[in-house]
Amino acid sequence: MAGTSSESQYVTFSLDNEVFAVPVSVVREILDHEEAFRIPHGPDYLLGLRDVRGQGVPVIDLRLRLGMTKTERTPHTRALVLDVPIGEKTLTLGLVADRVYEVIPFRAEEIEGAPDIGVRWPSDYIAGVVRRDGGFVVIVDLARLFSSAEVAMMGTANRLAATA
């Protein structure tokens, strides 16, 4: 049976033993991980800049951004190049993942809200959670993952790369 209008496609990837997803509509391409050109005084999760088809793209270690341990490079490590709409702008960034799995459809009724654990914790980056294969897939709201100051900093990194 063909997909319905309440079904959306997501790219799934892992960080450590956890599975995350982003909408396929924001994924420009998936590349092998390469070392990035370091930007002095950037936050720890900003690995630096990478040339992607002539464009300087800021690369982030999502594990560090989410308070996890630093990504250890393996033959499976990938960089998802994303075009993230934030307000009226589009932020292009590279997101390092331990492994990229597949594109998978999720029906709207499968997507649950972020869990309430009874205490305040930074969960606003979670667009939803889907139960799958005895575990969970966390759908990341990329626009909420970064503060406006962080978006401005990465935009500056994009502009610096464009003038270099």
C-alpha cells in the first residue's frame, strides 16, 4: 500500500547505542567523515569547517552537543550535510554520526511527544519519539537544538569560509 499523507520519511543514525532521526527533507547528502579545519575559540562540539562542493560547512559532533562522550571515528562514521530552516534563514551544517542506517517512514500516529520524567531537563530538541524494534528512535528538532547565539556563530563560520 502506498504511503499516506500522514507519513513522513526520516534518515536514521546512531550516536553511541541510541538511534536518532532527522527528516529526509533536510538531508542534502551523506559523506564519509573527514577531519574538519578547526575554528579557534569555538564551542567543543563545533569540530570546525569542511569543504562540501566548494562551500565551507560547519561540522558539529552531535554527541558532544547532547552531553554525550566525543565521537570516536570508525569506518562507519559519517557526516550528514543538512540544510536546516531556522526562521527565515537556512543553516547548512555537517552532523557527525557514528553510523547512518536507512531512510524509513514514520506515520504521524506513531510519533509520541518527548517523555515527561518529572524533572526539568533540556528536551525541547526532541520533536518526537517512535517505538521501533524493542527500542526507541528520537526525532531531532534541529532548529531547537541550537540557541540563536549558536546559530549566529555557525553563520559567521559559514561566512568566514566563503571569504577564505
